[in-house]
Amino acid sequence: MDLSDKVAIVTGGGRGIGRGIVLVLARQGASVVVTDINAVDAERTAAEVDPLGRQSMSVALDVTDQPSVDAMVKAVVERHGRVDVLVNNAGVVGAPGWEERGGKLSEMDWDLVYAVNVKGMARVTQAVTDHMRPRRYGKVVNIASVAGRKGTVTSYAYSTSKAAVINMTQSQAQELAPFSINVNAVCPGLIWSPLWERIGARWAAANPQYHGMTARQVFDDFVRLRTPLGREQSPEDIGNAVAFLASDFASNITGQALNVDGGSMMN
């Protein structure tokens, strides 16, 4: 999966899955632009790229704000002259305070989840592919979720938005195919994260079957029950799938959603 001399943008690249994607792309030879609403996180991850011998650039980005998106794309094109790969990773589960409300969805949750996960992704894709079209080359990888394959009671605003991402991927793939731009999605499975730590702690407190267990133990039990391979996924697992779809090895693949979930969902 040689990505040498490719210029890649990763939204939400400052931490978690985004950080894992950034580092894998850099190891495969790409120059990576790390964007995140948290500028400090973006800078920190970009600094990790430099020891890998690749160029890095960090840009503060709010995907819900068109001027912010336009400024990011302008800065990247001015520095690198082009964009070869876009990874739409930025996403949220709910509005601030969602977990304290016990997962009960509010209007703010629905509005923010859709503003970031769906409209934000569409906004960034449009701005970046405007520069890909004249070159008749580009790779777009949207980060969806296995939650988009099957609804969840944890936050169905989130799972509904990820189902929309899978559908949007198919629509974008058809729209951009005449310009030789591939659009695919990756659906991560179960990844240990600060969010899962909080969910696990809440489940341990609320469900008798989990009483006395740590958040990590709750997560491990969930993985064991839901995943045929019996192991969790990592940000690097997602990065490896993204790197493949961003490479020319996947030049004849478009409109697909690839589950990276240890077999928890099979299509």
C-alpha cells in the first residue's frame, strides 16, 4: 500500500481513530494534513508524523462551518498544490452533556450529530473534491460505523447518522465516478476509548449483570459476546483499512462500506 507522494487530509485526526489513521497513512508514505476542532490535539498528532520522515501540517477545523472548511482547503492547496486523499473521520455521539442525561436524546443531540456526522462530512467532501475533479483523481474514505448497519439503543441519533454516511458514500461514489474519484466507507467495530470507558462505567452501575466490574471488564465482556474473533479493534486496524482504500490497489473499488469489526457484523 504505497502512498508515497500522496497528500492526505484527515478530519478529526487529533486523537483516537483519527490519530491512528494519520499515523498509518504516514507510515505508508503519505504527507498528512491533520485537522481537528481541537487545535492542540491536531498539532500534537502532526508532531508524531515528523519522526516518520513524512511532511505534516495541522489545521484547526470546524466541519460545521463553511468558512472554516474553505480556509482549510485553501491552506492545504497553497502548501501542497493538490489533495489526493480525504478521510472524513470527524464525528460526535451527542451534544455536550449527552451522557449525563443517561443517553436520553435531546433536540441538541440530533442537531449536532447531524451537523457534524452528515452535513459536515458532505461539506468537506464537496470542498475537497472540487480540487480533485479537474485532476480526475482522488480517494475519499468516509468513517461510518457498524452502528450504521444495525440500530443501537445507546444513541440512535449516532447510529442513524452513520447509516446516512453509508448511503451518502454510495451517492458520492456515483456522483464522482466520472472524475475517477473513488469513494468508500470504513465501519469500525468495538474500540476501547474514553467514550467506551464512560459507557462501561454507566452500565456497571445500572445493570446487575455488570455489578462489581470495571468499565474495561464490561467492554471486554461485550467484545467477547459480540465478536466472533474475540478481540477488540484498534485505531491502527481502521488505519490499515483506510490506507488500502486510499491506495491504487483499490482503484476499482467504489461505493463500498467495509466492516472492520472482528466479524460482529457480516454482510
